Amino acid sequence: MLVQKILTRNPKAELYYDLVELFTGITLVGFLWTHMLFVSTILLGSDLFNTLSKSLDDYYLSYVGIPFIVLVFIMHILSAGRRLPTRYQEQKIIWRHAKMLQGTDTWVWVFQAITGAAIFALASIHMFVVLTGWPITATTSAGRVEAFWWFYLVLLLLGEYHAGFGIYRQFVKWGWFPRKPLGYVSKLITVIILTLGVAALWVFLQLGGA
Amino acid sequence: MSTRKFSIFRYNPITPEVKPFMQEYTIEEPPGMTIFVALNKIREELDPTLMFDFVCRAAICGSCAMIINGKPRLACKTLTSDLKGTVTLMPLPVFKLIGDLSVDTGTWFRHLSVKTKSWIHSSKEFDPNAPEDRMDNETALEIYEAERCIECGCCIAGCVTANIREDFLGAAGINRVARFMVDPRDERSKEEYFDVIGSDEGAFGCMGLMACDDNCPMQLPLQLQLSFVRRKMVSFGLSIK
Amino acid sequence: MSNYTTIVSDVLVVGAGLAGERAAIEAASRGLDVIILSLVPPRRSHSTAAQGGCQASLGNCAMGSGDNTDVHFADTVKGSDWGCDQEVARLFVETAPKAVRQMSMWGVPWNRVVGGKKTLPDGREVEDPKEKEGLITARDFGGTAKWRTCYTADGAGHTLQYAVDSVVIKLGITVHDRTEAISLIHDGETCLGVVARCLKTGELRIYLAKSTVIATGGYGRLYGASTNAIINEGNGMSIALNTGLVPLGNMEAVQFHPTGMVPVWILITEGARGDGGYLLDKNHHRFMPDYEPKKKELASRDVVSRRMIQHIRKGHGVDSPYGPHLWLDIRHLGAKHINTNLREIANICKNFNGIDPVNALIPVRPTQHYSMGGVRTNIDGQVYGLKGLFAVGEAACWDLHGFNRLGGNSLAETIVSGWIVGKKMAEYTLGAAELNYQYNNVQGFAKEQQERINNLIAGKQGKENVYALRKEMEQTLMDYVGIFRNGPDLQKAVDNLKEIYHRSLKIGLQSSGKGANPELSTCLRMPGMLRLALCISYGALTRTESRGSHAREDFPKRDDANWLKRTLAYWKEGSDLPDLQYEPVKITELPPGDRGYGESSASSAEGKKQN
Ligand SMILES: Cc1cc2nc3c(=O)[nH]c(=O)nc-3n(C[C@H](O)[C@H](O)[C@H](O)COP(=O)(O)OP(=O)(O)OC[C@H]3O[C@@H](n4cnc5c(N)ncnc54)[C@H](O)[C@@H]3O)c2cc1C
Ligand code: HEM
Ligand code: HEM
Ligand code: SF4
Ligand code: F3S
Ligand code: FES
């Protein structure tokens, strides 16, 4: 090994990175899916939505939870983001390879990297907007969705894709389940969440228009 | 008899002025023709310069892996009748190109063995007159399950990570370590194993792309082996100081 | 200055199969500097293809109980039809159990005894003793009185080669793969090394060493239908023969394996019959018990192969575009057994024939499989005729196998003779004087090869097409030097091969021959292959008896009075036929007698009658 590498090597660095990736990935997926369930309470009426929002606020969940999620978000970007190819030639190799091989999982990963980068930008904006427009109520939300419904639709699709296949890949990597059934389950959940999300968006739009 | 068109990658490092190109050949296709039969026919009848490798021609030695219509496959056991249209043949990526379809998997895999110290580490002296140490038959079979790898390189060639990271040992490398970890004769400590494979060159470099699992011609349970080693490395890594 | 890269070591091993690597380890662990050359990376050597197993009289499993080295010895000698060297056989059977245990230390995951009752496919009940549980077990193989063949599922050769190679890597032994020895270098008395061609670049190199070991495996690919890897072209034997000083022993002894799969000739291991598979004819009749009531499908290979051809000649074969064949039936062993213990067979059937042996019959016919003959050595592995030259494994005629090798005895031979010969070779090397050579002499050998290459490229000698010649040679051996042989056919073979040999001296390249050109590689080997083919056919023509795998229809009996001797084939420069000499076979313990497979010499004459 090269001298400079011996001197700076932390033999466990990559182990910790991998664990952080595991932990942040699971947490973010857990968050996102819960978040989507919470948001879709709008399907059951504005009152429920408002009550939920308020009780989360009352029990300080938002004040502890939100900074925590933001931190996890950043850690995820650092740990998972290290996999992103930075050199142009690497990116070219990956594209060529994915095209030639038609390996499903390889394509899925390529899109995961792309969606990840997109989420980085979109979700940051979204969080900024929501947090600066505190508190969350059905009316403010409906207003935001009406103005930027396309933004939410894009974020919804990208986010769910990224989370659904992300969790699939984690289970595959850690070997908790065999691949095939795992694929079905994660796809199923993703479809359910997407349906809920689209329906919620629709309700928000109706509300906003009213 | 029907005929079949082949489109084959050509490049000879001794004539670098000739850029890589795809060359087409058309030959007759008898029933049951494998790529092994086809390539030999092309060499013997159309183009004696064509380079490719076969040894056992029975899918047991791992010499003949190449990219067949986009997928890493053993050419000797690929029937042309299972392929549609023109058959496109490319050499495996990642490995050093010797010429045309021939690549140097031998050097790569020897490096892998050296790097992962692929031999039984034992302090025991061999006593020719003593009976052998006992072993559970189940354990023997478990070791064999991982040892079935024929070093063909399909898992390496198909893996994006291995394609962009030169030092990544790939599924074959991680599987190799699994083979020794399940072997009670190997006395290596957690530290030693962790040192070999507990990094991005090994267990943590894998991103779960599963092209290895999809393409292994020996149908090794690579997903299980990779995740087994990953979990082991975490538990070893966390318990050592 | 030399034009050629010259590499010097204490020991040079040509061939990285099991035998070569095992011998190399022995030398390296005594502190010698060893280089191994190989056509392919070691783990691609043909040894990895052996599926069945490796004989050693451990006697651990129930069906092996009572086994010992004497029983193994008797089986080996009978199997060889008294053609083997009995001192060698004795040494071999005594060492085999140790070698197998050593392989266990080195990492081979031999299958182990599991205690308890089990029912064999033929209905017999056996009980493996609890106190043997965990020891190395064995399966049944042809020609053995006890279950003696140690195995790892269906990958005995693979796991052995990987274990031995792992030790080679551990010891840091240098391996130059994709390097082909194309000529020996010697001074008329002592071997000094080889001229080799790099198969990556085409460059010629000189390797010099105090000891050189030929471990290049068999010559199966001289035959059109062979179970062997396509690199098994008898290279090592031909470069030894080319010296004119070194004889090849018993080249006419060619083994045909009963079950090569039609039409790709990939081997279906004897393990299939060992585990209870049957041979059926076109009426799905199990015919082997009719001929061999005692050993049935598991008589020795030469016998089963002959019975199959005999049965086909009686009109009971199944017709196919590739000629008549018979069926191998393993359906009754059940899906579980087939898909675990015989998984490789199942895969081969699926991949290369599109059939699943769980519910389909496998088309089989006897196929060239093993070369008993080879570079003749003494019991220490020292080659006749040149000092400092050794041979091991299938390339050698050590002479453990005589006229017929028992299944499982050749993997065992590689690890046993690799060990023993490796030790003797290391001792010789340690005691040898410093490498002493004449610069001009050594360069001369390399220049001679360079000249051959230049001539081939220039097409100076002629324009014969190497692939066409090759086909003719393969066909000639198939047609006239097969399982049953006779004078007129063999004469035809010799005449044809002589003619092809002369043409092979006039080969011209079609391509440029630059670099690692594959056509050039074949051209360089071709005349040597034809010399081997001539040694086989001429040896067979001259041997007017039947012994082991050498079955003459015109001389159906073994003739111990005249032929209890070993053929030694020399090739004198400029000649187009080998010069045959003979030496007596050493009988130390077991005088010639009946092989006890039920096939007496009289009944092998039946093959002729039923023609
Ligand atoms: C399909 C099949 C199945 C078999 N099954 C069994 C079995 O179950 N049990 C059993 O006991 N036996 C079996 N045998 C026989 C046994 O496998 C072989 O006899 C044995 O492995 C030969 O080992 P080896 O080391 O002598 O040669 P190989 O393993 O053939 O090695 C030869 C080596 O020499 C090298 N070489 C050749 N020429 C040159 C050259 N000119 N320059 C440099 N290197 C060269 C090659 O690269 C290779 O490394 C089987 C054989 C076949 C064909
Ligand atoms: C709500 C937001 C996000 C969720 C729920 C999420 C979830 C996940 C999960 C579960 C994985 C799988 C991790 C693994 O295989 O170990 C993953 C991988 C990844 N994520 Fe995210 N992620 C989010 C945001 C982001 C962002 C903002 C980026 C921006 C860079 C990103 C980039 C990546 C990349 C590149 C991978 C692939 C890593 C690999 O394959 O190992 N993700 N994500
Ligand atoms: C941490 C802080 C977050 C808070 C407090 C929050 C809150 C909200 C709220 C209140 C809405 C309703 C619409 C609105 O008011 O704008 C919403 C919608 C949405 N959020 Fe978030 N969000 C957070 C993080 C994220 C992240 C990280 C993602 C990443 C993918 C995300 C994706 C979405 C999507 C897709 C919708 C639209 C839902 C629908 O389909 O109806 N949010 N969020
Ligand atoms: S793991 Fe499978 S694909 Fe990879 S080298 Fe081994 S046999 Fe080939
Ligand atoms: S394809 Fe590569 S990234 Fe991992 S799962 Fe297989 S080694
Ligand atoms: S030639 Fe051996 S695997 Fe294909």
C-alpha cells in the first residue's frame, strides 16, 4: 500500500459508512412512508389533518423529529452519495454498461442515483418552504399544492421510486430476504403509497380551489 | 440448413493502429450448435486469426466467458438456437484484453487469491499416519457450495462497481472469503478476515446490483454469500478493537 | 547477447495440472526456486474436469469396510491386465490414503460418512457405522472390490486442483500461464530446460533449470471424439519424443470411457453408474447383467466399453444421426440425488442436450478418455534417456495403469506421484551440479523453433492446411484405432497417418502468424501430434495380442508368453515411423491370471463372431 494511504487509513471507516448508509436509508424510508400516511389523512377530511398536525406539534414531535430527519438526510447524502460516480469516464462506463447488460437491478440503481440527486434539490426546497410557512394546516398546505402541484407530483414520483427500490436494495444487500419476493413486496408498498399520494394531492387541489 | 450471422469484436494489441471494430461472419447453423462450435468453424473456415479461449468445452473450467448479446455467458454452453438474430460477441470487460474475444482472467483471479489469502490457514502439521480430522458432511457440502466457483469472471464483468473500481474484488472475491469462513479447518481470526475483506474493496464496496447473482453460470447463491459476508464483517468489525 | 529472454530456475515444471503443481510444491517446500509453465491458468487445467473421484483404501464407509492396500493393489493390477509395474502399484496404493488425507488438510471438502441405515438404489440395505461418522467416505467405481473412490459431490478434480493451487499460491511459486513449451533443450545427456512460446504475445523464451518436469496431461484430442479438454494434445509427450532419446511407453494403450454423451462427447462420470445408473439398449433392456452377471455396469472400463460396442454390433443400438448409441438411465435415483450428488451431470444434460436426466434417458457411447501411455519413467519419475528430466501424471508412463486404468486411479496418481516424484526430483536437484550449458547449444534450440515459425509464415515448405490435416488425423484414429482393433485396419491407419505426417511437414499458414496467432500454435503442434498418432497405431499394429484396452479381434487372447512386455517407442530423426523396443514388465507379487470380471479371453472373441 502507498505510504500516504497507510498513514491516513482508518480500517473501519468503510464499515461505518456502510452502517450509516443502512441506518439513514431505513430511517428515511420509514419517515417518508409515515409522512405520506400522515399527509394522506387529508383524504379523511381537513379536521383530522389539522388535529394530527397540531398534536404532533403539541407533543414536540415536530421540534425533535424535524431536526433529526434533516440530520439523517444530510448523513444519507454523505454516505450514499459517496457511491455516485464523479468522473466523467466512470459515468460513461456505467451508461454503456447498463445499456449493454440490460440488467434490471443495474438500471434500477442508475435511476436511484439520478433520483437521489434530484430529491436532494427538490426535497430541500420543499422542507424549506414548509418549515418557513409553519404551522402546517390543511389550508396552507392546500394553497401550496395548488400553486406548485407539478412540483409535488414530481417529488412524489421520484421520492417513492427512490425509497421503494432503496429499501429493496438494502434488504438484498443485507440478505434479510430472498430477492424475488422482496421485489414484489417493495413494489406493492410503493404502488399503495403512490396511490395515496396522488389521491391526497387531488384532495388538496379540490380544497385549494374551494 | 439455415445460416446465422455473427458480429464479433476485433482488436489485436500488437496492431494498435487498427482501431477496435465489429466484424461480421455468416456460417451454416446445424441443430444444437453452440458458440464453441460456431467460433471454431469461423476460425477454421473463414478467419484463422480470430482469438478466443476454450478449454473444457463442457462448462466446468471457466475459460470461455464472453459477452453474448449483451450478457456475460459461457460460450461453450450457449446454444445459438437460444439466441435471436445476429449473435454479437464481445470480450469480457474489466480483464486485460489479449486480443479479440480473449481476455486474461488468469492474472486477475490469481491476484484475487493472493489478496484474499485463499488457502487454509492452519497451524497443524500434517501427520501422514494419523487418520483425518473429522468433519460434518453438511459442513463439507456447504464448503463445496461456495467452492464451485469456476473463476469465469461473468460476475465481475457484469458488475458496474467492478467496472469502475479497479480494486473491487467482486462477487467472486467475496464468495471466496465466504468459502474459507465456513471452513472449520481455517484458523483465521476475525481481525484477519476483516483486514482482507472489510472494506470498499470487498464486502462494503458491493452496492447490491445483483448482476452477479443473475449471471453466474454455476448458479452460485451469490446474493446469500455476499450478504452473509457483509453481516459477518459488521459483527467482526464492531467486536474488534 | 541473447535474442531471447532467458529465465533460470532450479526446477521447471511444464504443466500446471494436479500432477505438475503437486510436484512443484514438493520442490518449493524444500527451498528450491520453481517455475511452472502452463497453456492456461492452473485452475483451468483439465484436472478440474474430473468429477467422479479419487481412489484410496481408507475403508471408512460401510461398503468399503475391510478395504486395505492389498485389495487396492490387486484391483489395480487386474485392472491393468497385468501390464502395470507392480513395484509402482505397491508404492502407489500405500501412499494414496496418506495423499488423500493430506488433501483434506489442504482444503478439499471430501464428502464424509453419515452414520445410519440407508437403502441403495438396487434395494440393498447398508448401515454406516456411527463411530466412522465424519471420516472421508467413498463411492463405488468400476473394477474395484470395495467402495474406495473418495469424492466431493461431483467436483473431485475441481476441489483437488483448487486446493493444490491454493498451496502453490501460498508458497508464492511463480506460474507463467499461457506459455507453451515447444521444445526441450538438452545436450544429449542432460535436459537443460525448454524453449517456450508466449501465448499472449507470440514471443519465444528460453527457460533453463537443473530439473525439468513434464506434467502436460493426456493426448485425447488426437481422437475426433474424446472426453478430454481441447488443450489435451499430448504436447509434452511429443516434445520428449522429438529429442530422439526419450521413449514413450505403451502408447497403444488408449482408454475409452463407456459413457461419453452423444453427440458432444462430454463425459458422464462413472459416478452415475457407481451411484446405481443402468445401461439400456434400444428396447430399454438392461443388458450389462447378461454379459457381466457379477459386476454388471461396474466391470472395468475396457470391459464395459467393449460390451457396449458388442451389443451395438448385435443390432441393439439406438439409431441416431451421429451413429448408433445406447442409453444411460439414472431416473430411478430420484430428483434429489440427481440434483445434489450428480448435479453436474444434470447440468451437462440440460445445457448440451436439452434433456433432464430426472425423467429422460441420456444417449451415450464409448468415447476416447485416457492415455495410459506416456513419457516412460522409472519408479522415481526419472525419464529414460535424459538426466534431469522427470514426468508425472497422465503425461507419464510411470506405469501404474498398464493396459487399462481404473476410474479414480488417475486423480490418485496425480497427487501420489506428484508427491513421490516431486520429492525424488527435489533431492536430485539439490544434489545436482550447477547448471552447466553451452550458450550456442541453447540458442540453437530457440533458433530452430524460430526458423520453423518463419518457414510456416513464409509458406516455404508448402501450403497444406493445418485444420484439414487435423481432421484427417482425428478421423483415421477414430475409424481404425478404436475399441476393437485388427491388423488390416491398423495397417490402414499407419499408412494414412504416415501420409498425413509427410504433409504436415509442408504446412503453410493462411494468416500472418503475428503475435499470439492461434493458427500458428496449431501448426507448431501438428507434426508432433502425428508422431504420437503413429506411435499409437504402429504400437497397436505390432502388438499381436489383446490386453486391457488393447483389444485385437484377430488376436483375442492375452499372450503372456510373448507380450508380457512394455512397448517403448523412440523417434529417430528423419524417420516416419517410431522405432519400437520392448522391456519386460516387472511382476513382483501377483502373477498373471484371470481378471475376474467374467470376461474371459474366450468370450472377448465373441466380439468378432457377432460382428
Ligand atoms: C472428463 C474427464 C473426467 C475424469 N474423471 C476422473 C475421475 O473421476 N477420477 C480420476 O481419477 N480421473 C479422472 N480423469 C482423469 C484425470 O482427470 C486426469 O488423468 C488427470 O487429471 C491428469 O492430470 P495431469 O496433472 O496429469 O494433467 P492435466 O490436468 O491435464 O494438466 C496438464 C497441464 O499441462 C499444461 N500443458 C500442456 N501442454 C503444455 C505445454 N506444451 N507447455 C506448457 N504447459 C502445458 C496444461 O496447461 C495443464 O496445466 C478424468 C478425465 C477426464 C477427461
Ligand atoms: C427522503 C429521501 C430519501 C430516502 C427515503 C432515501 C432512501 C434511500 C435508501 C433506502 C437507499 C438504499 C441504501 C442502501 O442501499 O444501503 C438509498 C440509496 C441511495 N440514495 Fe437515497 N434516500 C433519500 C434521499 C437521497 C438524496 C437526497 C440523495 C442525494 C444524493 C440520495 C442518494 C442516494 C444514492 C446515490 C443511493 C445509492 C447508494 C447505494 O446504492 O449504495 N438519496 N436511498
Ligand atoms: C422534514 C420535513 C418535512 C415536512 C415537515 C414535510 C411536510 C409536508 C407537508 C405538510 C406536506 C403537505 C403539502 C404541503 O403542505 O406542502 C408535504 C407533502 C409532500 N412531501 Fe413533505 N415534508 C418533509 C420532508 C419531505 C421529504 C424529505 C420528502 C422527500 C421525498 C417529502 C416529500 C413530500 C411529497 C412528495 C409531498 C406531496 C404529498 C402528496 O402527494 O400529497 N417531504 N410534506
Ligand atoms: S462466482 Fe459465478 S460468475 Fe463469478 S467467477 Fe465464480 S462461477 Fe463465475
Ligand atoms: S453485481 Fe456487483 S455491486 Fe454487488 S451485488 Fe453483485 S457484486
Ligand atoms: S470452455 Fe470450459 S467453461 Fe467453457
